[in-house]
Amino acid sequence: MMPSALRTGFLATLGGAEPVAGVPDGAAHERFEAISLSLWGRPAVDDGHEGRRTFVVSRVARRRDGALDGGEIADAMAVDPALLHDLLPPFGAIQASGGTLRFSGDWMGFEHVFAHDGPGSVMLSTSALLIAERVAAGFDPVGVAVQSQLGWQLASRTLFDGVRKLPPSASASLTADGLSLAADADAANPTDDAAVPHAAGILRRSLERLLDEHPDAVLQLTGGMDSRLLLSAIPPERRRGLHAMTLDVPGAGDVAVARDIARRFGIEHEVHGFAGLDDLSPEDAWASCRAEATRLDCMTDPVALAAQRNAERAFAQGVRISGLGGEVARGFYYVGDVDDRTYERKDAARLADWKLFVNEAVEPGLLTAEFADWARERAVDEVHDALRRGGDEWFRATDALYLRHRMQRWAGATDIAVSDQRVVVNPMLDRDFLAIVSGLPPREKANARFLARLQMALDPELGRLPLEGRPAPASYAEPSAWEGVAGTYRTARRLARKAAQRLRHRGRAPAGGEELAAKVVAHWRAHPAILDGVVREPFVSERWVAAVLDGAHEPRPSSVALLTNLAVAAEGR
């Protein structure tokens, strides 16, 4: 773990003593009766209350009607932390007063906070790594199994035994009596007969207030539907001079589509690619990936994030408008005819093979044969359990899997990991917007029908322009018989590509991932002791690691990502 790379955060320990090892230099340490509190990354809120300390973890603290200041957050925390659950993700804050520390998180669980509640050891922190180091937690075999196949975690699980992530809409309270936790129950979302106009109004209001407060905010513009929806929610008269950026990903056609849109509306458009990796030394590549693993608490892909961060250096930072959330509204995991049906474990296994494991699973040989066989079956079990928590109907369960698991444990983790660079605002993560989406029958979301209808309501002109590699949104809004045939053909092609990946036992590497992974491996070969803590684990094949270090085998980026996470996690043990 690199303490200097820890994201802005805190460590609260029941009965702990100062100073606290492992926290970043310059951290502030205070005591509230039995609670020892360390804060780092930014100053606490000055709310004028002596003996009360309020600390906002996230850089985003806003509803669609505008931002909240520190005083408003402090007052809400003092009354009821649950009052803040509806803020746009990611959001998190703590307040300590007397002998009580309270935490409030966003409704999707994007702001990651972890807890350990063991005999004589109770901790709450933004860093699972820091907790694991202090309690000498070993690896959780199920956590390793899931991450080795999925690339990220499910529900509240972490890589570490006895360390758990707080759930979405969490309110936690730490006192001398211990840790108590409450979370809002998922509300039923009835079908909204006016779903399209209501959703359009939410996006328009959110973008209007955001640009009022941050006129220089930058739209992440791609060739896809989600960023186009956000642009469409901005009035035409405000688009001229709007700032936008596009990351030029090799093999993608986003840049051409985004440039055409930018020219049409007078948008100030900035484009950069992954050109900076050639000059990166193996030592710097490892330092970069090690830092990202620390920020991610070793629970998503640090190689992909390091490559992205390197490319992002060319862009102006500040406030960024992101289209995250649209995937939930188009049935990201749907395939085949969308009609209500039940499901069994074999359906979860097919989804895992087709969509979940194909790009992220480590290659054969990294794990010992016995653990690898168990890990895949256990990971499928965990996926099935996660689906079951989403209900008995298959397509709604897959929506819940994406919304309640992939969104918080993958998208949320990467979102907060870059918060030291920029402020990311996700208008489509508005709780009311996604309540509308969740209330729709799956057939209304399938093949992007709802999002296409929303696009045509917001801006028909933009809705008639083709997407990158796909027809214009207008064709999805009211599909013809021919479009249905074309959609079936596109689905068949997508399934064929996934099948080919499975046959090759090789997923698609993240942009910049192969080059960066090769540099990391070169550093390991020059400094093999880095992996000493990894090969001691019974689930890692010592022979496979030796072949990598000897130069006899070139590992895939997904394998380098897991080894990086395991190596960083093992540093403090």
C-alpha cells in the first residue's frame, strides 16, 4: 500500500491510540471519547460548532437542483444522516461529536466506506487496505475467487477476511457500544406512464443547474447514446462554447462522431489518445499501477485505470459531466427475446460465461488447478446469489445485478479513485431518474427503446444522427420490422465475438492495458521480490509466477491486474 496514494478519507477506530500508522503524512488526528479519528486529503467543514467535526469525503455534494455547502451537510448530519442519501453519487460524509461518529453515504453506494467489527477491534474507514493492514487480515478466499473471474467484487465483499463495504444508502454509527448500521430498503418503483417526459425534465433541470454553477464544465462526449442524451438535455443556445472532450481509444470510432456533433453545435472539443505510454519507464509503470491499486483498495483493475490516468494528463481537469448510468436503462445484460421468465443457476452460469468473465477472468495457470476449478464455480454461485437478491424475474434480476453490484463495485470504485484529478458529475445517477428506469418493464428498455424515445423527446435532430457503429437513436425509438431483424443480427454478431473470445481463452484488454502491463512485468523481472508475498499464498501457482519472472511466459493484462492487486494488498502483511 502507498499511504501517499490513499484517496481523501478517514479512519475511525474504537479505542485506538494516536498516532495512527499507515495514514498519509499530514493527517489530522482527534479523539472523541472512545473514538480515535484520523482525517486526510482536505480540511474538515468549519461549521462553527465547537466539539463537532464534520468531514465531507466526496468532492461532489449535489442534488439535481444544485450543490450543498458544508454547513448544509453538517446540519443535515446532525439531524439525520439519511437526509443526504438522495445526493448524486458519489457522496459520503462523517460527523463526530461527543462519543459518537456517524456516516452517511449515497443511495447507490458509490462512495466506498469499509468496516471491521471484530472482538476488541472495531474500525470504519474509506480504505479497506488500511483496515486490513491494522488488523492483519488475511485474504478472503471467496473474494479472491470472485475477483479472479469477475475483475471486481459483488455486494459488500472485499479481498480481505473480516472487512466489508457498507451497503448503498448506508447510515453508520460508531460509539463506545460498537458499530451499528442502517440502510434504506429498496423501494418498489411503479411504472410511470409519463416516464419519458419526467425523465427528460430531470435531466434538463440537472444540466441547467450544473452549468449555471460550473459554466466551464466539460462533457465527456463519445459516439454513444448516453453522452448524446446529456448534450440533448442542454438547451441549443447553451451548446455553443460548451466544453467537451473525447478520449481516442484505439479501434473505436468515437472521435469521428463526436467531432461531427461538436462542429454542428459550436462545441469546443478536445481530443487526445494514449500516446504517452512510450516514454513511461517500467519503474514508473509499476509505481503508477501500485498507486491505482491503493486508490482502488485492490478491488478493480489498476492497470486499466493507470493507462486512463496517463491519457487524461493531456486533458484539462475540473468538473466533468459523465453519462454513467445509461447502461441500466437499456438492459445491459439482456439477450434474446425479452419476456418475463424465471431463472436457475444455469442461467447465471451462461451470463457469467457470455458477459461477466470473458474480459476480466485471469488466464489458466495463474491459480492452482484445485483453486481455479473451485473459484469459477464459487464465482458463479456468488453471481447467482446476487441475481436472486434482485428478484425472481430474470431480466429485472439482471438489471439489479448491474445497478446494485457492477455500478457500485466497478463504476463507483473507479469514479472515486479519480476524484483527486477531477470532479465527476453523473446526472443519470439521479435517484428519481433511475427510479423511473427501474419501474419500466424490461421490454420497454430492451434494444435501447426507452433511451431512444427519451433522446427523441429531448432533441430529435441529434436523435437522427447515427451512433458510432450503430444506427441513429430514432431507429430504436419505434423500431420497424426490418430494424428488429437488424437488431437480431447485431446481437448474433456480439454473441459470436464473445464466443470467439471464450474459445481463445482471451478477453479484450482495456485501452493501453497491454503496453502498460508489459512494462509492469518488465519491472517485476528486474525486482522479483515484489511478488514474494503473492507466491506465498496457497491459491497462486508458484510455477506460473516463476515462468513469468523468467521470461518464459507473457501474462495477459487481466492477470497482471490481479497480481498487482494481490502484491499491493500483501505489502502490509
